[in-house]
Amino acid sequence: MRMAELSRRTGVPVPTIKYYLREGLLLPGERTSPNQAFYDASHVRRLKMIRALADVGGLPIAKVRDVLDTVDSPEEPFEVLGTVQKSIEPPSIEGEGEHWDAARKHVAEVLADRGWPRDLDCPPAKTLIAALASVYELGRDDLAGLVERYAEAAEQVAVIDVATVTEARSLEDVIEGVVIGTVLGEKMFGALRRLAHQYATAKALGIDPDSGERE
Amino acid sequence: MRMAELSRRTGVPVPTIKYYLREGLLLPGERTSPNQAFYDASHVRRLKMIRALADVGGLPIAKVRDVLDTVDSPEEPFEVLGTVQKSIEPPSIEGEGEHWDAARKHVAEVLADRGWPRDLDCPPAKTLIAALASVYELGRDDLAGLVERYAEAAEQVAVIDVATVTEARSLEDVIEGVVIGTVLGEKMFGALRRLAHQYATAKALGIDPDSGERE
């Protein structure tokens, strides 16, 4: 198909497609004349993936490229996971002092208790340490204990994720599933947690969650 | 204390403190002379909260102000939750077509099955619909079934959250707990899920998670 049709099918405007081509996110179509190229189903799919990661996943274009580069040069799923995690992780803050020491110690204990990899320097561990240090700095030690309980629930979710993703037919689909599961899965879980908060808060307060009235 | 001391105690640079004062995120200190003001423990605490929401939670300053405005005019915790959710939710994308219809139907079913509020227009429901529509658009219906399983795990997490937050001594602490739990809790859970992914993926592939070698 020509670019106009590619745009129509994916809902992505032509100037945006041209931008993605320039930035190397989308592979060039097959040239049929100096001014024309032909695009196929792989381009449609790739555009949808770019939109999913950028619009829904909220990743900046440079990170979308990092993630797609990983998908393009398929390594082992375990390596892909590491690269995707690194790409999507926001830059982490590092700090010093008693609250940070407490956070680091707490996270090391959780990782050891669960038998998870003990690397405190990997991107998600750094994010966790920063969030926990913040909770300690705010003097809300009462909330720090949530980490152990979250860890248990997170492991349940991760085991389901891995089982679901590895059921895919091809290695390509597994790799893509890792990317979608990591980025969109996080959006979905976050939204579901917030929906569940409405329900659980209303229940705890004896409020009808649909009307907001006290029952 | 004077502003220099406030800066030293919180690690927030003086120009940044002045910016927060101008933007109304931080209440003015008590004037002791035309050029001097006195700050107290409430300013220290507020600055820590601003940094937690902005630096760790990743909220833009305008959203931090929305959240703090809610904390300042305490409504019922249920109302606060709604306001905080609205403030932190990224702008949601809306779309049309079969994939969006399928996503809306799917989300409505999940809400009904779990007995959660059925409002498809609330911010987290919109985020969930957009993420799920994206999964359908990518033709990965095999991943859409994750939503039911996530919903179950999310409810467990939310019930723990609400029980923990409502244990706080004062209404102020409960309100603050809702804010911290919603914003930092999401960061913590996301990081833990990614850590658990490393563990679960390595386990499924028979890889030693610490060395990355096949066992």
C-alpha cells in the first residue's frame, strides 16, 4: 500500500509517519519509484506498536526506539526483559543519609526473603529504593510495611504474566508480549489498582461506591 | 528557622523554595521583618511532600499543587481519593471502532464481575480502556485475559492499602496516607512487579537470575 493508505489504516497522520521514518522507528517501504514507496502489513503492525508504546505507554520517542531496537534484534527473552526494563525506567534519584540507608536495607531484605535477584543497582530496585526512602523521609514508617505485601502480590502477577506471555506461538510473539506486558501491563494494573481503591475505600467507609452516598 | 536553614534541612535549594512559594505550593513563613520570614516544621514537612510527589512520583508541578490543595481542604477520604486519582491520571486517549468497543465491553464486564463502581468515565477506567484497546488493536487477544487476573490481584492490594492507611492516628494522616499510597505506592508496586518479572522469567527459562547463566 502507499503511504496515504498506511495512514488511513492506522490513523497515524502522514507527517507523523514521515517523522517516524526519519527517526528510524519505522523501516522504509519498498521503493517503487523515486517518489513512491510501498508499505505492507509489517508497517501497519509497527505503527500500532509505536502508538501503543508512545500514546498509551507514555514513553518518549527516544525510549520507544530503544524498545523497538530490542525487539528487532531478538536476544533471549530474559535479555529483552532487562533491556525493556532499562528503557522504560524513569531516571532514578539517588540520595544519602539515614532514610536512604534504611530504604536500601529494607529492599535488600525483601529481595533476599523472596529469593529474587539481589541486584540493588538494577533500574527497578533503584526506583523502589527512592520511593521507600521518600516514605521514610516523610516519617510514614507505617506505610513502609506495604512493600512486603506488595512484593507477594507482585510475584503472583509476574508469574501469571510470564505464563501468559510464554504461551505465544513464536519467539517473536513472546518478545513482543514481553514488551506489551511490561509497558501496557503496568498501565492496566495501575488503573485497576486505582479502581479497586474506589471500591475498597467505599467499602471501608460504608459508602455506596456508585452513588457516593453513605449507606 | 530562616530560609537558609529550611533549605539545609530539606536539601531543597533556596531558589526552588522561592519558586514553590511563588507558585503557592508552600505557604509563606511568618514575617519577622520586611526581608525575613520564619519557617517551621510544617514547612519542612510540606517541602518533603512536594519532593516526594514531584521527584519520586514524577508529577508535574501543576498536578502537585492540585494534590496539595486537596490535602489542605480535607474532604472525606473517599472524596480525596477521587481528587487525587483525577490529578495523577495522565490524559487519556479516546478512540472508536471495534477494538475500542471490545475494550469498553471487557472493562464493563470486569467491573460488574468484581462489584466495583461501574463508572466507565472515571479517569482510571478510561486509562484501562485505552490500554486494553491497544492490546486488541495489536491483535494480542491472548494478553487481554490478563485483566481479570490483574483485577483480582489489584483488589487484594487495594484492600491492604486501605486497611493500612486507615490505621493512621489522625484524619490528616489518613488523607496524607491516601496521597502517598496512591502516588508512591504505584511507583513501588510497579518496581516490584518488574523485579518479580526478572525472577519469574529466569525461573521459567531455567536461568540463574543472579548470574544470568543457564542452570
